[in-house]
Amino acid sequence: RTATMGTMQSMAKQHIILVAGPGRAIRDALRGAQLNKVNFAMTNILVVPYETGLDEAERASKPSGGFGDRPTYETQAYVAEAVGE
């Protein structure tokens, strides 16, 4: 589902951590979050990674299936994809 940050905070009472930066910094942050995933679930925290330095075509292309599957730290329940502007 797609929801605005305001809706997530007011209606779902979800705390949001926006992680923005180059791909390597995003991966490091998500790996660190995976080590503390129990704390994220218990405190209702949502991590939203936003990789900088990509154009719209690169951002839209996501691997699906085979060797291009996303790593487990990107598919955790507390990780959401940034959409829109």
C-alpha cells in the first residue's frame, strides 16, 4: 500500500526513519537495522531508504527473481520504499 508520511504518523502511529544517501550508506544502515529488528518491531518504527544519485529510470528498475533478488535486509517488514516526490 502507498500512504503519506502524515498518514503513517497520525493514523498508524508509526515512527519513521528516513535514511538518505548513496547506495553503500543505505546498505550499511539497513544491515545495522537488521541486527536490531526486534527493537524496530516493538517500537513501531518504519525505515524508509532513499538512495541519492539515481535518476528516475534507475530508481524504478528493481530486480525480480533469479540472481537479482533483493537482499533480506531490504525486504524486512519494517523497511518501506519511498514513492512519489
